[in-house]
Amino acid sequence: MKIIIGVVCSVLLVVVVIIAAAAMLGPKVSGADGHGLQVVVEHVGRGEILETIAAQGYVEPRSNVAISARVSARITELPFDAGDKVKAGDVILRLDASELEASLKASLARRDAQALQIEVDQRRIESDEASLKGLTTSLQDAERDLERQKQLLASGDVSTSAVDDAQTRYDELVAQVESRTASLQASIKALGVARHHLSAADGEITQAREYLAYTEIRSPIDGVVIRRNADVGELAITGTMNNPGTVIIEVADLSQMLMVARVEESDVALVSEGQRAIVRFVAFEDRKFEGVVESVALASTASMSGSTIFLTKVRIDDEGTRIPVGLNADAEIVVKHHVGVMLVPSVCISGVRVDELPDELDDNPNVDREKTITTVVHRMVDGKAKVTPVKIGSSDGEHTLIEAGLTEDDRVIVGPFKALDKVKDGMAVKEKKEDEAGKTGNDDEDETEEPEK
């Protein structure tokens, strides 16, 4: 009997010890003794929030000129190197012009020869015209003589042979006139051909002079040489738009930089000119640059992954910082700016199962009974946590817009971070003092209050 009583006493002692230990180590879920889970509480406030879309892209200058050779020749001069500043009109490339100069001289000689040939043809035509005029006069005389001889033959005053001689003379002159007329027409056509050849020679001269001018290339803009792909002595290959490998030198105006953002198809309808953008670069760590949307492409482009994107140009305020061309960038384009809206820290928003809500919230308009999870915050009411369904809107990551479910008089539990997972509806909570809560109220330490001993 004593043994049984001793065992029972030992068991009761162990139970008492366990309960005491639990009381000392565990958080207070009852508010009867004035203690509870320590939490950070904030009043619901009003403020502004930016609704943004994210886009990646790269940097390019507003003006960028890729210079290729328009004639194939050896490079004789490249006075500027990458990083050098140039002015509009500065000679930035010279090519060997000896072959083109010889070609121009040959074209000029052919043109002079053709001009002389035209003069010869003109003199021939003048001679043929004079000869034809004389033959025509002789033909008219022969025709009159033939008529007289025919009349005299009819009166018996001449013999038949006299008429035959007059007819022969007339026929010979007709043939000569016809021949000279054909020769004159041929000379006139030859003169026309010569004049066309002269025009062609003039065209060759113009082209030769133009090609010769291509051996000296001047910068079309004020800027900086950002790339030089050749050296003196190399052979310049004629460049084309589809062959970037023929680019010899690039000049860019770095005074105004643009970010070419790749906006997704699902977001492009929200983007328009004049919208503010926040641009970040990995190369500049956490620094932010202001930007403004200048244009949105009207036609889509296929990305490397095959998705549809729209190239959007954002003007960057570089604040005097030189941003390298081609630098990768990330942009947040502000598509909406909400002012005077109700906001809460995003960390205090969570989701709970609809079937776990208190019965008193069955008719709450902010609860969608067709969904499994509903969005809630926990208010602090009379020392206890109160689960409260809400409808949320845009978020900038730090704060979230509340469309319905709260008022400005409400106080919501916003931390500490570990305590947020422990907060339940009806749990006793105690507001943490401001000096204890710190600036963020999201300490990672366990902030439950130990019971008094």
C-alpha cells in the first residue's frame, strides 16, 4: 500500500513539474493574467503606392552610327581610337584612293573622246545636209529638163535619144538624193547615240568622283568612338546593313542614354509614353536611376525564348554617370500611382482556410466561399488577436493596398516575423514597446514573454 501511494505521489510530482516547465517556457495564450504573445502593432494608415511592371533590357545611346566602307580599299588612316571624342565633320577614316583616282581619269578621258566624236558627227551631218541640198537642186533641174525633152519629142524637134538621156540623168539624181538622205538620217541617229554615250560618260565620272569621295569618311555626329574593329593597312570590305562584321568604327552620342526594355505581351497594354520608370544596373549595385518611357513598339518581336515582346525605349537620367553601351538593365515601369489609399505592411497579410474561420465571419462580404483560402490580417482588439478578412489591391512589396475590410481606426499586428506564424484568432497578445520593437518590428528572435516567477 505504501508502495502504491509512493508511486502515485511520484507521478503527480512529475506532472506538476511538467506543467510548471510548460508555464515557464511556452507563450501565454490566455489573457487572464495580463500576459500574452508580444507583438508589434501599427495603425492602418493612408499613403501612396506605385503599381509597376518589371522588364529587362539593355542600354543603347540615342544616336549610334556604325560606319562601314562603301568601297573596297586599303585603310590608310584611322586617326581616332576607342574612347576618343570626335566632332561632326572630323575625318575618322581614309582609304587608299589611287585606283579610284585612275578610274576617274579614265572616265574623264572617255568623256572627252566622246565629246570629240560628237563634233565629228555634227560636221558630217552638216556636210551631208549641204550635199543633199545641192543634189535636190540638181534633181529639180533634171526633172524640168526631162519634161522639156518630152514636149520637144512630141513636136518632133528632138530625137528619142535626147529624152532617154534626160531620163537617165533624172534617175541618177533621184538615187543620189535617196542615198544621201539615208546617210543623213544614219548620221543623225549616230549623233544621238554619241550623245547618250556622252551622258553615260558623265554618269561614270559622277560615280567615280562619288567613289573617290567615299575614301574619306567624316563623323556625322558629335560623340565618342565606342568601338574600332580595324587597323591601318587592313583591307576594308564593302559594308551592308545585314553584315555587322564589316563595321570599321562606331561613333555614339553618349550624352543621352536609352534603355531598350523587353515588355511582355501581357503587360504592353498598360505601358504608354511619359510613364515614370525606375532603372537598375547590376554594375551600379543598389543605385536607382530615374527614367521616362519615350516610345512603345507598335510591332512585336520574338525573344530568344520564343515569347512575344514589345521593345520599349526608356530615357535614362544618368545624373552625370557614364553608363556603358550594352549594359544589361532592369526597369520597373510605373503604370499606376495610387494616392491617399489605405495601406498596411505586406508582411502582416496571410491566408487561412475558409473552413477554419470563426462562425461569426460566415456572412463577411470579404470572404469568397467558393475558394479554399481567403486573405486576412490580424487586428489587435482588447488584448486579443482578431482574424479579419480583407480585399487587397496593388503592392510594392513593402506595403499592400487594402480595398475593403479595415478602417483607419484599426490596429494590425505586423511583427515580429516569427510571432506572425503563431498568431491565432482569439489569442492573447501584448503590444511590444516601441523601444523594444525597433524600426521594423520583424526580429527573428522568439519574442514570447516569460511568465513571472
